[in-house]
Amino acid sequence: MLKKNIQIKLNFLDLLTICTILFSITGYLLAKAEKTQLNKIIEGKESIAIEVLIPDVFSESTDLFMIGDKSAITIRNRPYTKLKIIKAELASKQAVIPVPSGSLYKIIPDPTKLNIKDYIVTLTDEALVTGDGYVIGGNKIKIGNQIELEGFNYRLSGKVINVVPVK
């Protein structure tokens, strides 16, 4: 009788193919068992208003943000798109001074910061709703996010201070 020795020779490409198949099966099983974030459930779409605080803007112009205009935004250094401005508030810097008689303090416009102002700009967009918040442009949008607004004559950084649905 003849005995044949069976030898299996694996080269690098064969090992790479086997590992890829095993990792794919493992990833599929983990996603099915809800152990990964691959299966975030989108609950729907909703119009939202994003309020952005832009502090310490040094400008003599008081009409940087006009209602109805569009402003390009950047979230976490990733450009998104142009969003419509639905509200813009302007606030001068205030100084608190103590008053010896009567009330404890008085609030007056700060004379050292005449051309420095704070803006609260409200933008609107269509967002995806997930179980843990709103998503626009692939980014979760939450209070505290750094956001950059850019128009024809400005490029300003601010923070999100409120995200609410538009009814």
C-alpha cells in the first residue's frame, strides 16, 4: 500500500484571507448582539434650532448676522454646509460696579470694551434624531460643541449653547 503524506502549505495571502473572513464573521456577530455602535437607530428627522454664542467679537459693524442670510458652519474642523440664520442677538460688554449707597451693585456698559460685543446666533437645519441626540452632517450636535460660522466678511468661533426642535 502506498501512503501519501498530505501537507498543507499556507502562504501569507492565504493567512490574510482567512483572518479577513474570521474578523468579518466576528464583527457581524457582535453587531447582531448589539455590542458595537454600528447599529445606531435613527428615529426620524426633525427641524432643529441651534443657538451659538460667539463671544468677544471686535467689530464696529452691528449687522454681521442678518436674519434670513445663510452662514457656512464648521463642526469639529469639518465643514458642513450653509445654514439659515433665524435669529441674531447682539449684547455689549457689561461692567459691574459696587455702589456705596442703596443697592449693592450697578451694571453699566463697559467703557473699556466699546467695540467688543457678544452675539447669540440661532441657525436652523434638518437633523437626524437618534436615541442620544441630534446628528447633523455626521456629527452629534450638543451643548458645548465648538462651531465656526463663516460668511462673506466674517469667520468666527463659538460654542453651541442650546439645541431645540423647531415646532
